[in-house]
Amino acid sequence: MGYRSDVTAVFYATDKKDFPVIKLWLQENFPMDTFHDNIRWFDRGMVFEIENVKWYDDYEDVKAFEVAREKFVDMFCIDNNGAKGAVEIMRVGENYDDIEHDGWGKYEGILECVRSIRVDI
């Protein structure tokens, strides 16, 4: 069966005026064909969400995602390139304490993990 995770990533412009360039870049460089059902757009960027997935570094889909993320960071999140963009990624695993959160560029803390308790009586 394998260990499963929920993964969310946000690729966005730090200024709305840069969104058209970032959107075009993402449409041309992000593996849209693989993840088209997991993508939605907002006024400054793109949200990628996938649930209950085996998110292993050696899987081809994960490799394609990481290549796109690295290219995006190099292009939009490095200060000497103007830092027009930011990326945040959060992965929540099955275990209670298995939460990873990373960010590149001048990210704003858009992602938040909230665990809650429900009582089903």
C-alpha cells in the first residue's frame, strides 16, 4: 500500500503585475499534462493540491514536479533575478508529526496546516 501524503504547493507573483509572466511560464514549464486535475489559479498564482499520494523522490511525477519547482525558483525567486515570485510547499504525511514546509523567494506564509479533532457520535 505505501505511505501516503497530502501535498500542496503555491507558486505566485510577489506583485500582481508580474502574474501574467509567471502564469505563462508555469503553463509552459510545469507538468500540466500530468497534474491538470490538481491545479487551480488565483489572482497572483497557481495552487497545486494532491491528496493521498505516494510522494516519493524516485517517482517520475514527483521528479517532474521538482524539476519545475527548481527552474521556477532559479527564474523568479533569486534576488539577483529580481525575485518576482515565491513558492511554498507543504507535505502532510500519515503520522501526526510528519509535516514539512518549505519556501523560496519572498514567500508570505500562505500555507498553513491545521489539525483538528472531530467527534462522530
